Amino acid sequence: MTEPVDIVIRTFLFIAILFLITKIVGKKQISEITFFEYVSGITIGSIAAEVIMGLERNISYGVVSILIFGLVSVFVDFTSLKSKKFRDIVEGSGTVFIKDGKIQEDNLKRERFSTDELASLLRKQNVFKAADVEFAVLETTGDLSVLLKKENRPLTPKDLQLVVANEKEPQTIIMDGKINNDAMSQAGKTREWLDTELAKLGATIENVFFGQIDSYGELTVDLYDDQIKVPSPQQRPLLNAMLKKCHADLELFALETDSESAKKMYAKNAKRMNEAIQKLQPYLN
Amino acid sequence: MTIAANVNQCVATIKGIEAQLSILALNSEEESAQRAFHEVMGEMEKIRNELQNRVTQIELEEPQYKNS
């Protein structure tokens, strides 16, 4: 066998083996969260390169050592699932860099991080002022996780004591003009439903590049032709407007009528309508 | 437009609202949203019934406005 042919064969073989091993070890290997994954990732790569190019070496040696690395990775993963002690040894634990808003100089020294490096890590988290930080940990990956002080955190509806509706994940039901049947059944929608919704928007499936439904069953689409304007879903804003109109009507009736009992009835129902509007507020916006 | 016609129009709008709510309740994935839509649907029905009664009453009192 000539050398170039040998190299081609080896390359394809190792692409397959590496693909297989990373598939087996899983996403953890790719994210390189622990020391062990970092080390095994580098080593597997080097072994593969070495064996592909080093023609004087036997392929089987490389295959065996890569397999061993893969198997040990899987074994370590499973053992660390079971034992916290083992996990601490293999994966290590984070180091607290900032606690109660104060930088922990000793921990910084232990991890051999300079103040510049700490500042750079903080900046990566969009923190430019160390005084804004309540708590920060150096993760085993070398990333810094930062908890800002409460007043520096982004405002959430909870802070404003707003009631907001929970939303389920949108389902992508049309991609490149083709229906994704899995997503359709996930959303509990049928082909007929989709046809009527598309007709409402004045589009056909072939024209749609990307289409999603939200948790209210509203369809939003992006068309191939960007010149065409697609109406945005109007159902809920329209309903809100109708409710408000009815509320105003009822109040008007209450003012107009001369009958005392009718006045009371209208006022009561106007109040009811207002309560309904309040109740639906989170869902209609 | 007489008052009876106005109230009738309002009844029709409420009917429309009920239909919309029903569609939304059916299409929503989120359970709390479904529940809210259903509850408000019940409220709307109560309001509609009372208005309907009022229309009948008006028409009895003032038959000249009937079918106007």
C-alpha cells in the first residue's frame, strides 16, 4: 500500500472513531467543564493526529488508546454521578473570588490570578465595577460566574409585582417551506388548521421560509419574499379592544337610562366587565 | 338608534367576545391562560343574559322600538 493511500484510510478511520467516541462520551466532553474532560479532549486529539500522520506506527495502538480514553471518561462520568467525594477530586470545585461584595485576596492568590485578570473576567460578564458585585465564583472551566447586588440586577416583572402570563416555548412548524410534522403534533395542530391560518395571512406553505406558533396558537411567518407585508396576529389586541368597548357601552347605558333597577344592573355588569378585563390583562398583551 | 338597538349591538359584541375567547382557550397551550379564558367566558355569558333580559323588558315597555 502506498503512503498517501494509507494516510487517506487512516484519516477517514479516525474521523469515524473520534465521532463515535465523542458521541458516546456526550456533550459534556465538548463543553470541557472539568479538568478531566479538558485533559482527555486534548489527549484524544493528539493521539489521533499522531497516528494518522505517523505511518511507521500501527493503527491499532492509536485506536486502543483512544478507546481507553473514551471509556475512562464515561466511567469517570458515571462514578462522579454517584459519589460527591470522587466528583470533588476529579472535577474540582469553584473558587470564591468575591464574597459579600469583598474580593477574596487569598483565593485569588491560590488560583494565581492577578487583579488584571480578575478585572478582565468581570468585564467579560459586563461588569466594569467590582463594587457592583455581591458574589463571584471562578468555575472549574475558568469562567467567572457573577451575582450582582440586587440594585444592579436587571429589573424583572417580579420586582414590579406585575402578573405576567407564563409562555410555553414556540414551536417551529414550517422550515424552508416544509412542514415539520413533529412540531405540529407537539403543538397539537392539524394540517387543516395550518391551511386556514396561512390563508388568513394570505400566504402559501411554499412561500414561507420560517413559521412558528406561540403558546396562544398564533402563527407568525417569515416569507421568502421580503417585499410582502405579513399582518401580525391581531386576535388578542382586538379582543382587548372589544372588551374595553363593551365596558364603555355598559357605563354609558347606566348613565342614559332612567330606570333605577336598570341603572343598577348596567353598573353591576360594567364592574363585572372591568374585572374580566383585569383578569385577562396578562394574557392579552 | 334607539337604546334597544344599542343594547342589542352590545349583546352582539359580547357574543363575538365569547367566540374569540373560546377560540383562544382552545388554541392556548398554557393551562393558566386556558383557565382564565374559560372563566371570563362564563362571566361574559352572565353579562349577556342580563342584557338580553333588559332588551326584552325595553321592548315590552316600548313596543314601538321593536325591530328597529
